[in-house]
Amino acid sequence: MNFSPRLDVKLSALSAVLVLLFVLSCTQDGQLDDTPTAATATNLPTISAPATATVEVSPPTTSAPAEPTPTVRPVVVTQIPTAVPSAVSLPTVTPSEDRRGGALNLASRQAITHYDVHNDISPALSTWGPGIAYSRLMKFQAGPEVDLPSLQGQCDLCSEWTMVDDVTFEFELRQDAKWQNIDPVNGRGVNASDVVYSYLRQQQSQSPNAALLHMLESVEAVNDKTLRLNLKAPDADFMVALADGHSKIVAPEALSITGDLTSGPPVGSGPWMLTESRPGVRHFFQANPDYYEQGYPLLDRLNIHVLENAGTRDAAFQVRNIDVQQMSPAQWQKHVRRIPDAPVLFSSEQGTGLEVALNAGSEPFQDARLRRAAMLSMDPWAAVEEAWLGFATVGQGLPAPSADWLLPEMEMRSYFGDPDQARELVSEASNSDPIRIVIKVGDFGQAYLDHAARIADEMRAVGFDPEIVIVNRRYFGEDVWLGGDYQMFVGPVAPVLAPNAYLLSVLHSQGQWNTTGIYNTTLDSLIESQAQEFDPDKRKELFMEVQRRAMADSHRFMAAGGVSVWTWWPRVQSFHPNFAGFEYDHWSRVSVR
């Protein structure tokens, strides 16, 4: 079997997406930047839901064509398309009598720019907006028994799946899965052709989410309820892509009027039916009475208010207009002083936080002793307490399928915090003069700058002569992280959330974004082996060894992995979220009293 370590994706397009995320979505002092983007949602016309339309969809039985029909129009998300409505009015849903009832009020940090879930990367649409009306073939597990972070999947629209061979999967769809009873789909059953249509549409080159399905060779409807997916090569992370919150299953009829979903209607098969949407103001949902998971959602209504300013969100939470709130570390410390018994959830966020990288392809870090000395000079745990108020983690930086796949803290500490050994290594590698280096720091907030300053002080104490150069966000994304223009950098990690996507593109010797210049054939072999290993126990063993080898090479690590802080008012019950991969199913399990 031939295996290419390079990801078979449109890398230039994906690189552009990563730069956009660096610029717009990276953290500011440990939280998302609250500066509004260029997109707004005001002064837009009101458009009613489209009239009933019927579209016949024939299931393909061969490999996927280059482009499905209808053709998707490119979407520019830096300004509002004129077709986007200011309000989408949909039928009121009457909750069934056996629901626990009540309403939950949440806050979204950003306004949506359009309604096309396949052509947008923002969680404002996929996870905190109209996108939660849709189901996926798979979803991520959540609940009190799930140890976060976790990318463990389970069936959503499917009832079961079978691995025919290492590149062929068959899924049986739920017999009771129906589209929401809204024009133009009107409650018909979800079939395999709908999944085929959705995946072919998402795979189109215009879609910023096409890379999620890069390993999908072909997709076909075997019959009305049986789906077959064929991969280009074995990929142990393929289920992660299917469960990602951007891999929505859409109804072909919904595109029949305009040819895309830019202006809706957002008709899905999920637990929530969109009843009102004002992009810069709110998105209101009611429980889907025909949802296939009996007894869910537990609420009658879910209300998401768009509050782009952090102060406004906090004020709304404090007066209990918002029930659940993500807080900055400083906000949480203030809140818990005021309400000592306030509930809290600390959740590690993979693909976020501060990364440190050393370029082994240029002086002075071509010398492995100096890379090792640089890391030994640092105490990242002390930096977490000082710059991040203790709300961060230290690790290698790999997105992990499960929390127990990460190196334990005791083992991680063995790579750091020994300035005496660091001085010895610097002395071996150089003369008495301090070793000059430039540390490029992305301007992503004061916590990043403070952390970088501490690193410079630690390295100065063992014989380096560091100079800090602060660079803007776009330069950091394009030229530093992606382009490799650095001796050493401190800044946010790109939001690559799947383990193989990170391992094959960042750590593998032939990876598109391996800018640290480490070429380790043993590490490459481990990466390739775990990428194709479907046995979780065997893969975990390989995954742990990959982390050890990467840390031994002393070239990049996560000095302050993101941790989200969530709190809620006592009326909220059964709040056990898993936000990995833009998940949102947990809201259907929440109840209120």
C-alpha cells in the first residue's frame, strides 16, 4: 500500500484559511479577540422563508464527480452579501407534552455573515448560530463520563457503521431520521443521497471546509439508507472529519431556489429548528418535535444572543439574561470572589494557545545542544501562572483523540527547568560570547508579550542574547508560522484540530508546514504508522512515542495550551459540553429548572 505523508488537500486555500483564523480568531489575553470584524449584519432586507419546492436527487453509484450540481457560488466573508436577510422567519414549533421544557439563553461572540454552512469557517455560524439546526453523519461524545479533551466520535445520523476494509466504510442511516417540517423540505426522511449530495458539495474547491474531506475518494448511496465511503488511503482520523461541526448534511431542496445557502433557508434534521434569525442580534430556536433521538432536546427553546463585546456579555450574564458564560481568567477570579460556590468547568482547548518553535534549519539552532539548552532554560509552568493566571496547560502541542493520550506532566517536566544543564550545553556549543537570537512574537495580546519576555529573560540567564521583535498578526500567520521566517517564534498555534492533520503537515519531514527544519526518519515512520492504525490501543502507544521523539528533538512545544473557563447559573442542569471539533450537540442534553 502506498502512503503519502503529505495531506492531499488544496494547501494554498487551507493556508489562506489558517491566516484568516490567525488574524481574526486567535486569543487576546487568553480569550477570543472582541474587536468586531469587517462583517456586520445591519440594514439588510427581511426575506420570508422560500415557498415549497420539489427537487429529485438521483443517488450516484460511481466515484464522486469533480463538481456536484448545483454549482456553489464563491462566498467572500469580509463583507455582507446583499442577498443575506436581516431576518429569517420560520414556522413556530409546538413542543411535545413530554418535554421538560423551558428556555436556555446563550451568547455568541460574533455576527454571522451568511447562512451557507459549507462555505464558512466561523463558529458563529457552525456552532453558535443557525448551523446547529443541521445534523452530521457522526458527532463527538459529550457527557459527565467523557474526560476532556476528547475527539471520540459516535453516530449522529447513522445508526451503525462497518469497516469493510481499511479504506471502505459503510454506514446505515437511522430509519426515523427526518428533515425538519419546514419548506421546501417539509419533513421527508433523510436518505443516503442527501449525505452524498452534502459531501460532494463540501468537497468543492470553493469551500473553505473542503480540506476536512481530503481523504474521501468517493461516496455513494448503496440504497436509500446505506452509504458507502471510500478513502484514498487509510486514515485513522477520518471519523473526526465526519464529526466536525462544519461537515453538515444539507437538503438539496434548500438550494433549489438560489443555488446556494447564502440566504438560507437553514433547514436541517437536528434537534433545533430555527424560528428567528437576525444576524447581528439573535438566533432563536425551538425543539424539533420530529427529532430522531427520543426525549431530546430537553428544552423547549434555545436562544442565542449576538453580543460581540466582552463587557456586554459579562454584564448580561451577571444580571442573568445569559445562563451560561465563557469567562476570561480575570473575569472568573472576580466572579468566584463574588459567588464562591459558582459552578465552573475548565476545559482544555486543542488547537489554541501559545506555541514556541525553534528553527533547526538556521543558526544557531542547527546545533541540537542549543535547542535543548533553550528548552531547559524555560519553566513554562511558572510562565502559565505569571502570564495566564494559571489557566493554561503545557504539552507537546498535538491534538489528541483522548486526554489519556497526552504525555503526563511529570514526563513533560523532564524537558524543562534545568538552567544549570542549559548553561553547560551553551558553554559546550559556543565560546564565552552570548549567543544572539531574534525571537519573533505575534502581537496577539499582552499575555503573549509577557510570556515571551519571560522566555527571553530565562534564556538570557543561561548564555543567550535574545532580542524580541513584535510582529503583526497577518505577518505572523503568513510569514512566520506558515512561511518559516524566524529563528525562534512565540505565538498562537494554527487551529489544526485533527491529530493526523497536525502530524502529517507540521511534524513530518515532508509536511507542508514543517518550518522548524527537523528531519527525523524514525519520527516520520511513527507518524505514518499511527496515521493508519485503527486499533486504538496500538495507535495510542505510537502516538505517545511520537510526542516523546518530538520533544527530544527540542524544536516546538505548546508553552500555554488554551483552557476555556465556563460557568453557569444554578438553574442550568446537566451542562457537560465537549466543544472539540466545533461540537454543539451537548445543548440538546441541557435542562433548566
